[in-house]
Amino acid sequence: MLVGALRRRVNAAGGFATILAKGDEISGVILVQAVDKGQDVGLFERVSNFAGGYALMRCGPSPEEGPEAMAHYVARRRKSDPDLWIIELDIPEAERFAAETIC
């Protein structure tokens, strides 16, 4: 439900959101691949903030390490956690959209 809401919100704002991998609908971790005009901005994971809520935390390699490093990280995460959701957001301030919607 959260991933669907994020996708609709980004699309309504003129961006592009696509689900790269579907995870478990109840307990799947959400990984957001932020992109701006086709350029990688970074990966962000929805994590518990230990106060009963959630936050986005930067994870994985930096965009400067290149697309191969990011693809390898995502493949490794997906292999170790088949319940993982991966959604790509191509919109300016993708991190803000994700934080406002899924946290």
C-alpha cells in the first residue's frame, strides 16, 4: 500500500516511479532508488527509528561509484532478502517524496 501511494504521488507530481522488485506486502523492506533526470542520486532504505516510526537512511554505494556498484549492491540485497521492495523514483527531490509518503 505504501509503495503504491508513493508511486501515485510521484506520478501526479510529474515524475516517474516504477517498481523494480515486488516484496512481501506486509513485512517487506522498502528500498528507494532515487534518480533525477536519469542520473543516480542514491539509495535509501526505510528503517525503524526506534520511536515507533520510520525514517529514510542512505544505504549502498555512492552514485560516484557507478551504476555497476549500485546494481551489484541491489542484486546482493535482493538475493539475501527476497521480500525486499525496490522502487525507482525519477523526480527532483526523490528523497523528500519518499520520506513524506512512507515514513
